[in-house]
Amino acid sequence: MKITLAHGSGGASTKELIEQIFAASYNNPVLDMMEDSAVVDGSKKIAITTDSFVVDPIFFKGGNIGRLAVCGTVNDLLMRGATPKYITSAFIIEEGADTKDLKLIAAAMAQAAKEAGVYIVAGDTKVINGNGGIYINTSGVGFIDGPDFCSSRCKEDDVIIVSGSMGDHHAAILSHRMGIKNDIVSDVAPLCEMVLALKNKGIEVHAMRDVTRGGLGTVLNELADASKTCFELEEDKIPVNEQVRSFVKLLGLNIMHMGNEGKLVAVVAKKDANEALRIIRESKYGENAAIIGSVTSGDGVVMKTAIGGKKKVGILIGEGLPRIC
């Protein structure tokens, strides 16, 4: 099997690559859970995650690859219920890159780390032949005090909440590449305040995922598959920025498969749903949060459309938009 750009899309081809190559080679009880970060035992329970960032362009409306690297790593830790603490950062820099760009990227990483309350504690730099590209690999460690979140714990009658509008980062990156002028800004952000507030208030969170590559449709299918349940959504409840909505219609895109970098989906117990929504809306980056559906018996993801019908929502098939993160 030859690697194509579709293998980096976060959809079906990525799933095939992970299952056939990496999961098959590295299989162990922790990795086999296929969560955003691994929960392991140490001096106390910790979460560990790693990610690589290859976004093109490296500077975009709302951020750059440095802010993206820190926020992406922090958010993966948060999605397991961990408090992020430490990050490592490794740069792969192509010959011809400008040190002015590197300084801006490093400054953005420092600012994002400060906002998230984490320390960048180790790093590495490699320079290779190329045309000035910059790539970043980060690893993160967080501590878990209390219950962790796990995809398999979703159950019937749980409520599905998203923390804000869908597709912002995807639309911002694609607008830049196509030279389309608009005011769409990437949502790249650390989600510490809302997640830790949910934990501190004792909200019964069963699962949580950040909505990145593959979009909301892919993420919800992963949750449904892991928990052997069905996720029922209401199309008109899913928040979408009006400029993004127009952009999607113009290009014939599917908002359910567009990525974000500062939004999450939380599956919470029905008894806590309204309080959880209030907490998220009062947190930084969560003002547009909404309840979009519930968990039922069955399998997969089903959407009640705005005209009263129902349709299946699948995972992203094919390439999608490469190199958005």
C-alpha cells in the first residue's frame, strides 16, 4: 500500500493506516483504546499524548503552527480528563526557513503554554534539505485527579454538547489557500478553562473529544463505535458561524467533516446536561456552546434534518483537506 495524502485526512484512510500498521505493531491495552491521549500509572495517574504539526500555511488568521502545536497537545490531554502540565517540542526545519518566522512561532508557543498553564520542558531541533518548511512534534503529560473520560462509557440517554461553531479552522485554512477574502478566523485555542471547570463542578462527563481532522461526523462515529451506541443529532442545533456556513455552501463542502482546533464535543449524563452547558458557555471559548443531540440504542450517527427527515452521518472518506494541522 502506497501512502497518499488521504492517509493524513483523519478519515477512513487514516483509520486503515493506523489499524493495519501502527495499532498492529504497537498493540497494548493502553494504546488499543485509541483515545486522544493515554492514561497510565505513575507516581499518580497521568495522561500522555504526542502529535506532529505540518499545517500549510504555517501562519494563518487566528494563529500559526506554534500556537496550534501547543493547543493541540493540551487539548488531547484534556479530553481524557487530565490537567496538562508538561510539553516537549521538537522542530524539523527545512533549509531556507527564516529565523524571523521561527521567533514568531516560538513566541506563540510560549504564549499558548502560559495561557494553558503548562511548561515546555524539553525540545529538539533538526534541519533537513528542503524549501523553508517548518514542522513541529510535541508530546504532553497531564495529571489525572479523579475519574478520567473514556469513549466506551457513553450510554443511552446521555446528552451531546459541542462547545461552539463547527468548521472555523478548516474554513480559515482553505480560504487562505484559495485567496478568498473573508473574516473567518481559526478557532485554535486551549480548552483548559471549560474542561477543568466541568471536572471541578462534579459534572458527570462520560466522554470528550476535540473536533479536529475528520470533523464532527468522524469524531461522533468513533464515540458511537467505541460505546456500541447510536448518536442522534438535530441538524438545526449544530452551531455554525454564518460566514463559514456561506463558505461551505459556496464550495459544496460538508460541515460535518470540517475540522476545528478549539472546539470539543462532550457526552454527559442527562441529569447534568443543562449545568454542563451553562459552565461551558461561561468559560473562555465556549460562548456558542449548544446541546446537539442524545445517545440512544443502536449504532452509528443519525441526523434529524432541518426538513424533518433522517440521514446517516458517516466518517470522512478520502482526502478531505490535507495539512490543516
